[in-house]
Amino acid sequence: MAGLLDCIVASEFEIISRYFTRPVKRAILGVGDDCALIAPEPGAVSAVSTDMLVEGRHFSAGADAARLGHKALAVNLSDLAAMGAAPRYATLALSLPEADEPWLAQFSQGFFKLADAFGVELIGGDTTRGPLAISITVIGAVPRELALRRDGAKVGDEVWLSGCTGDAALALAHQEGRIRLGAGALAHCEARLHAPVPCIALGVALRGLASSAIDVSDGLVADLGHIGERSGAAVELRLAQLPRSRALIACTDERLAQECLLAGGDDYELAFTASPEARPKVEALAAELGLTLTRIGGVSAGEPGLVSVYDKSGKPMQIANRGYDHFGG
């Protein structure tokens, strides 16, 4: 973990040693050398994912450091969940305007609390001076033949969703003044926005059961479109079947509620497809894990990547906002 961060209170290497160095149990060599050393697991392939969070784009200035540490790792672990991979390692790159030690202490606390919950070892990274940005790479393991992918959906498969979508987007709508939430609903939605919990156990359990999977990060319609595009099929969703939280049920602006459900993003639930014959196993899995898994539509022949949404009367809906785009807004 080496970089160019200059600071008055502590040097770069003191920051690394104080806040980000811990003994490793699984890796051969962790933080402190030019490279980390890890060994491949017999019969498994490595799943690798990188995500970046930038101040002003993904979070506001002054955002809670502990929550940032949690979320920065959580969004990466969610990608592993979507592949059915068990988390193993992470690297962390930080760009910091200054060496703010209270901030670093809180950030590392939030990061390691989640890392410990999922058995993740921090094995390296980088630090530099600059605008606040956080980039994490995670490495997981999954049996080669059981890895969940986006290209396995088949016409006739059912589309399933864990939990529900829209709460994180509803929190943002409150922050933007588009709606006013009560204290209880706001606390729930802000927790969903700032402290998502990756669906690791579900992803692992879906090995050999789901035909495709994706984590819902940019919006349900947009992300299911990625499955359709990769699988060469279309997707049909039924609005009436989409689960809603109490906060969304109580939302008096139905247009906003539908936008949050379909295109809000930042949910980090899993959307997956499975054959109709697998339905009893999926339902049993929901009971076993104590999760809500809901059938929300199906895979159909049609334009690859096209996601059609049907209202309660069965009529196709016009969807203006289909999800988040990092360069389109």
C-alpha cells in the first residue's frame, strides 16, 4: 500500500499502519509489501470486481465516514453476491484532500466492521492526496461451473427479486425536497441508502438454481436490461407484482413511487432468473434464509435487452427513466 499522501499529523505509512494494517489469516502476505500474495482455491475460480465512490457524485460532502467505509465495501460485495462468489479479499485505494485522522478512524471502523462480518481480508491498496474518492477491489471464490452470470437467462424463465427496491431512491427524493418522509420512514430509507447489506448468503445459495443474476445498483429496469442483453432475450415485468416497503406504500406521489421502484438504484438487492420448475426450491430457499423472494415477471422472446413493464390492467407502460447512468445522469 504505497502512494503520495503528504500530511502534517501522520505520514502515509503511519496512516496505513494505524488504520489499515491487520494480520491476515487466509492470504499468504497482506499489507506492507509491494504486492499481496494469495493462493488459488482448489476447484474454484476468482471473481474480481472494482467500484469507485467519488465525493459530489456518489455521496455528499461531509457524509458520515463510518457509513462511507461500510458502503464502499458493501457495493463491491454485492457484485460478488450476484456471481454466487464467497468473499475473500479486498484492496483499498483512497484519495484524500488531507490526512484527517478522526475521519480515517471512523472510515476504517465502518469498513472493517463489514469486512469482519463477511470474512474479508484487506491485503493492499494505495493512498494519495486529491479530491475525496474511494476505490475498492474485491476478490471472491466460486466453483467454475456454478458461477452465476448475466448470460444464462432462457425464454420462459421466471424473474425473481430479493427484498424490495425503491427505498434508497426515496431517501434521495426526501433530501432533494421532492417529498417529505416521516421520521420512521426516513430512518428506514436512509439506512437502505447509506448502509446496504450485500446478499452474499443468497448469492451462494443460488448456485445451480438461478440461470442468471445481477445486483440492482443502477435501477431494476436498467439492470434487468443487462441480463436480457447478455442473454439475447427480452424481459417482462408486472408492476402489481413488485414488492413495496411500508415507506413506499405510504408514498402519496404514485409517479415518484413507481420511479423509485423501477429506476431508483442503490438497492443492492439481487434480481435473478430461474426456470418455472425451480419455483418450489426458490420458495423453500426464501424460507430457509428468512428472505422475501418475489416473482416479478418473466423472460420472453423479443428484442435483446428490452424490458417491458405492464400496469395492473396488463397494458404496457411508458417508462421515461429506466435507471442511473454514470455519464448520462
